[in-house]
Amino acid sequence: MAKLYVNPNVKKGHINPELQGHFSEHLGRCIYEGLYVGENSDIPNVNGMRTDVVEALKEIKVPVLRWPGGCFADEYHWKDGIGPKETRKKMINTHWGGVVEDNSFGTHEFMELCRQIGCKTYVNGNVGSGTVQEMSEWVEYMTFEGVSPMADQRKANGHEEPWTVDYFGVGNENWGCGGNMRPQYYGDLYRRFQTYVRNYNGSKPIYKVACGPNADDYNWTDKVLETIFDHSAGTGLLSGLSLHYYTVPTGKWEVKGSATDFDEKLWYKTMKITLKMEELIKRHTAIMDQYDPEKKIGLIIDEWGIWTDVEPGTNPGFLYQQNTMRDALVAGINLNLFNKNCDRVKMANIAQMVNVLQSVILTDGDKMIKTPTWHAFNLFKHHQDGELVESSIETKEVGLEAENMIPDLSESVSLGKDGKLHVTITNASLVDNTDIEMILAETDVKSVKASVLTGKMNAHNTFDAPETVGSTEFTAVKAEGNKVIFTAPACSVLYLEVEI
């Protein structure tokens, strides 16, 4: 029997709701058809936003949404997306599918979407092909309250009051699609551009995010921070540093593997690859600690998730993939890691929200399904705004190949504002149900209730069978004094609410 030790009296950090953030790019059917159908659509909508999708996103308490990209951000010119829709400039989306972007979804629409969801805003600015003036004017347009050229233009376009921009990304993947820059060059550009991301009206300061590394590019992290901190206080110039890491099941970008057709060996290899996230967090944090030992700067993992080959017969530039229990386990493992490292990780944004990569929702016309990843997020939402408490779990190695053995279990435990313990556990073994004894230090258990998400490794929801995979009440759990005893099913994500 595996032991899970929990000490509710030892707090390890605050779990920002933003650790369960999301990402929407002008890519494939993420925004158009997925989130936005237009005011004149037959699909039920409020101001053009799909009602069914918005309600599903509210249910998992989406805390923050990043937009407009991604690679698209560094070719996006915001003035093309304001004003009367019929006069907005059209363009070709050269990054994603070569389709026409009509800019009918722009700044006003994004802010309206976030208003309906009830989430914070994370806007990504254009450094790759944009100018300081363009970025500065965008911030002014969105946030300035008084009389100014941009504020006046916003008012003329129908929004009298300024919006709140909670997070602002100064460029995206500037080591690649955002300009193929060297880290020192980007570091200097960041210093310049961020100067003009101003805080107007004495409002809450905008949280400024610098472009961080691609996966294990530790040199980028070091050189960017060295440049930003040179001849300055450093921490006054940036709030967060991004990190992008995708779980590619085969480990090869050329042939990433099917989203649904995979064997047990590839299951464990996928989990091994996703677990590299822990190493990335630790090693990038160690570099950040040299410049910011007080951990004032957040690590912002604003692109993560599983990336497979597209579904057969779909546009390869649209990145549309199905979503199975494998995706749910990838989500659960990563969300536990983010919780356990919440002293440095302050936000994470799964890629992407609807119809693209590891999405929580898929749509087809007026139909919508919640993916296994949606159900995983629905279990994890109880951690939001809680306090991480000390916990550790005994694990065993599972797998079929020596190079792809993994620990079977992962966990994180938080103490919520409701005074209850919230526990999430993943069991990545495909064959072993694992008996677990949770032992609470100096604390007795009054009651416990639980939910579980489990199924065959490639089980997924379709538009014909939308409820094949979903969480259910888990009753095989009992409390005895300071212990909770239960069995974590193979291939599962488990949530326990413990009253103490």
C-alpha cells in the first residue's frame, strides 16, 4: 500500500488560479467557430460568443485567457481589428493554414469574451513585426481613462470605459517565429518595449511577461535575464518570464503520432516526455534564482500540452486533434507539477482552448463536446486560490521499456479557503490499481468525498458519443482517524475533498 503523507500545518506557497489558465490563438477553428460565431449566427450566442462554450468554460472556472497568440501575435497589428467589422483589414494567416483572417474578432471581442467567462486578460504584444509605438498605443487604447487619441478612438468604437489588462506579453517565441532573435538582442528589445507598456490612471500595474525559453534552452534564460538586469534593478522591468514546452509523444516533430491510435509503449513514452516538465521548472528556476533569489519574478508556462499529428483529413495548419485519457493524464501530471512549484510558477496556459492541440472543448457546427482534458481541469479547479501544503507520495516505477519507466503516481494537496483539503492524484499505470493510505499529520478527518476520471488509455468523446469519458462520484474511500484509505484505479485522475 502506497503512503501519501500530508501535513496541513506546513504551507508551501499560494496556488494562483492562473495555474489553470488557457490560451486562444487565431489558429484553425479555435476562435472562429470555436469561441466566436458572430452575432448573426444560428448557433446560440451572446454578442457573437458561443453560449454553450462560454458556459462550459465558466464551469471549470477559467481564470485567465491569453490572446492573440502564439506565432500569430508577432504578425498581428491590433488596429486592423477595431472599428466597423465591414471595414476591417483582411490578411492571410501565413502561420496557420494560409486562410483569410478577416479580423472580425479583435480587441473589443476578446475583452467581451473574457467578460462573459469572468476571467483575467493576458494580451500578447507584437515585437517581431511591430513597433514600440504600436504596442504603446494598444496599451493606451485598452487602459487609458481620460482624454487621449487612443482613448477617444476606443470610445468612438463603442467602449466608453477602459478595460483592465492583467497580463501583457512583450513578444512571443522571439527565438523562433517571433523574429529568430539572439537572447541578448531580445533582452535589449524587451527593455525598450516594456518601457512603453505604461500603467495609466493609477490602476493596478500590468504584469509584464518577457519571452522566455523554448523547452531546455537554458542559455536563453540566462542571457535574457543577464541583459534585462544589466544596469538596472531588473525586477522593476519584468514580472514574469515565459516557458514553452510541448509533450510530443514520439519525441520527433516530423511524426508526432496519432492522438487516438497508440500502444502501451507509446503511452509510457508520452508520460516520460511530459514529466520532463519537472526538470525544466527546476533548472530554469535555478537560473532565475541567481538574478531573483526572492522569487519576485514568476515563471509563466504559457504554452504547454500534448501535440500530436492532426486528425486525418483535416487541414494540417489547423492543428485539430482528438483528446483521450492520455491527454487527461498529461494534464493531471502537469497541473500537479505546477501546484508543487507554485513558489516560482505563477501562471500556466494550456494550448489551446478549443479545437486546437490539447483543447478542453471540441466543436462541430452547433455541436460541442467536453474532452477528457476538460474533465481533468474540472477536478483540479478546487485547488484555485488555495495554499499548497506539504505532501509526498510513495511511488513505484512502471512501464514497458527501461528508458521509459516512470513513477506511477503524482499528487498535490491544497488547503482551501473553505478550510478543506483538496487532493489530486494521477495514476499513470495502465494495469495496476494502487491502494493508497493518506496519513494526515496531527489532524483527524471528519469526512471525505471524491470523484474519479478513468477509462481505457485511448478512450475519448465524439460528437456521436459525447459522454464516453467523464468524471464520476468515487465512493470506494473511507476515513479512519487521521487516515483516508482508497484505491486509485489504473489510468486515472482522482480528486478528494477532505473535511478536517
